[in-house]
Amino acid sequence: MNKDGDNYKSSFCINIATSSLSNISKTHDFRINMDSQIVFNPLHEYEVGLVGYSVWNSIKNISIENQNNILKINPGIGSFIDIIIEDGIYGISELNGVIKKALVALGHDPLKFSITGNFNTLKVDMVIGTGGWQVDFSAANSLYKILGFDNILYLEGSYSSVSKPNVTNDIDSLAICSSLVDTRYNLSNDRKNDSLYVIPIDAPSGGLMSRLINYPIYKRMQHGPDLRYIDIRITAQDGLTPVNLHNESVSLTIHIREI
């Protein structure tokens, strides 16, 4: 849409799809170089809003990268073994099943260890069997934090986690951050923030989070005389912690308009 017959656009959308961009190594942190020059009216200010998105839920709550993929356990043999959890997204029951399966494969009694979610206390109950069984949550890359336990050595017995399990690994929603946002006008807890929009994680693992936003939240935009590139970062809700999407495709539609 042209304004007053000049060459400036007063309102326009930019569609971004990582699948159509080359030289992108991380779909949660990338730059788009603009093929065609967009010139801004020097007499006006602009604002920017996210009006649509499609993001695959490829977030892994247990992984080598998260440093929380090992259960060090002594199955009554006088020494510890490492049960290594494959990268993925797990609930408490799924994690319990994976550990028991690993114990069976290693020739140990799966009934000697269990973790279960307690829906009354909203914590995790852990049972370590008799006969010298132990769990060392003080070891490197331990599961203790995601389960809500202290990072200490646990002997045989029954335990309840000291805090609620952190199954989401502190990733409760995703912030779409952009270099287009003027951080002088966008503060969060007295901290400058380039978050454009926060999207809920409302799809299961491997599912598509997708929405057309009927009522966008517009942020004051920073710009020069023209638009040459856009930086995009996808983080946890804090706008700081990177969230690895494991290079699954991301599609965003951004609306820019004159104020």
C-alpha cells in the first residue's frame, strides 16, 4: 500500500520460512537478508507485530546439550553404572519406563527402582530397592534437577522430591525475538527486551505449533532509512535462553506499519 502517491509503504507483511533460506545452520537463531530494498518514510515512525507462525515442537527436555541425560545407579553390585537417556522429550512415566528397560537389558531387577509422579503432592516419588542399591544425583549430567531432587547420593529407601519436577526444563513457552524491536520501548522486569511475541507450547512433541494471530501485539520498531536484514532468535519465555529446535523449519509472518 503506497501513501500519498510516494514510494513509501505504510503497511506491509514479510513472510519468513527457514525452509526457503540458504546458509542457515540454526533455525532458532538466523538472519534474513532482504532481497528487495524496503525504504521507510523519514517523516514517520513504524511498529512491528507478529501476525502468524508455524513452529515444530522439536524441543528436547532431556539431552546431551541440556547436560541432564544420565542416571548413575548402583544396582547392588558395589559399583555404579551409567544409564544414558537418548535425547528426547519425556514425562515422568516415560522416563521411568526407559530406565526400567535399560535395567532389564543390563541384567538387573527393574522392580528395584522406580520414579512416579505423585498427583497429590505434585512431586516425584522415588523408590530405591534394598540390597545395596544407590542413586547418585551428584554426578555430572544427572537427572536430579528435572526430577526435583537434591544433587546428592541417595541410598536404598523411599523418597519424595524436594521440589516440583522441572519436566519442561524451564521452557514453558517460546519467545520470538527480533532485531526489528526497538528495545528502548520494550522492557521486561526493567530489562530491555527484543521479544516480538511469546507463543504457547500447545502441541505435543513432534507436533506443529501454528496460529494466525487475530489481535497482534505491536512493538515500536527500530530502523534506518531502509530495511536490509532481519535477525530472528527463538528463546525460552525469558527472552534470553536459546531453545534448540534441531533445525526443524520455522515460518513467521511479520507485519510492519506506520504509526
